[in-house]
Amino acid sequence: MRVRGDYYGDGYALLEGLLPGEVVTAFLRQLMTDMKQANIALDSYEKSSAILQRAAVEIYGYQYKPMITFLWGLTPIVSHLVGRDLLPTYNYFRIYRRGDICRVHSDRFACEHSLSLTLSYSDGTPWPLEMASTPVEAAEPITPDFGAAPHAALAMNPGDAVLYQGARYRHGRVQPNPNDWSAHMFLHWVDRNGPYAAEAFDQRGIGTVATNS
């Protein structure tokens, strides 16, 4: 893996080769196979959002448990990269279609430390995640672009990721997707000793472990 950028100086860093391309391709293939075998249509997971111009397929880790292994398994290396003792909050998978954009926004506190992992492009054309160059102190309105604000465009190949401070740095994909489709996973953590520690595990899909007194 090669790290490009200053995570705390810029608010983000590009991780080239975080995972082998074969691994993320195998995950995507397995997800599609499992959906087909369960007779579940992908479009049944379409979800609308203020940051999207049209509904997109979104599947969360608590809906497809194998995805959680990425979130939990990547926790030690992401903790090392950010220099904090992290706890996972949640993750999800999204498919964008040709011409889609993602409006510029910042995330909720559960996304204190975030990872945008590219899984696959139908046409092999990298579609960059764009990151603001300066942080925000409070939530700002969702906008179609960055306006005059400086920002960086970070192109990724399958297996590459952008590590970023999702709640402090606005981000989006304002250039239309050049592929027929692209697949991405988004993973989030909080500092175990930080102000958002209560967001850990996102309180969904996690049962209570019984103990003997």
C-alpha cells in the first residue's frame, strides 16, 4: 500500500493498493451471487438521498453481514494510519450509474474517520472522489458543487481508497460518472476516546451478548 497525502494536514489521504483488486472483485461477485441465489433483486435496495440526483442501490453491513468483515477487519490498519484507537460504526455498499453525481456534503458524527473504497468500474474509467481543502466547523447545506472553494480530485482504481475526515471535510463527486456503473464501499469509525464514541457500532444489527452473573 502507498499512502499519498497528509491526513491531518489536508483532512484526507489517498491509499493506493489498500486491498488487492482481486479481493474487492471477489467480494462484489459474491454479493451479486448471494443476491441472485436468495432471489433478491438489486433494485429492491434502491434508496433516495438528498446527496443523490436519483435513487441508487445501497446495501448496509447489517443487511449483508459479510460486508461487516471489511469494516471490522480494516479497523487495525485504519487505526494505525490515523494514529487513534478506533471503533467501527457502520459501512455500506453503493452502485452509481452512468451520469450520476454525488452532491457536496459533510457527514454525521458517526463518520469521524471514513474510508471510500473503490470496488469496480464497468468500463475501467476511474471516477474521482473530490475533497474540500479546508474543514468546516459545523454542518453546511448540501450543494451541487464546491463553488469557488478549493478542492482536490482523487482518482482511484479498484482496491484503492480515500481515507478522510467525513464530518469535517466536505466531499462529493460532482463530475458525472463516466462508467455504465461503478461500485463502492463506504466505511466509518470513531475515536474510542473521542467525543463521538457513543456512535460506535451504530446501534443497528448488533445484538446483545448474554453473560452469566
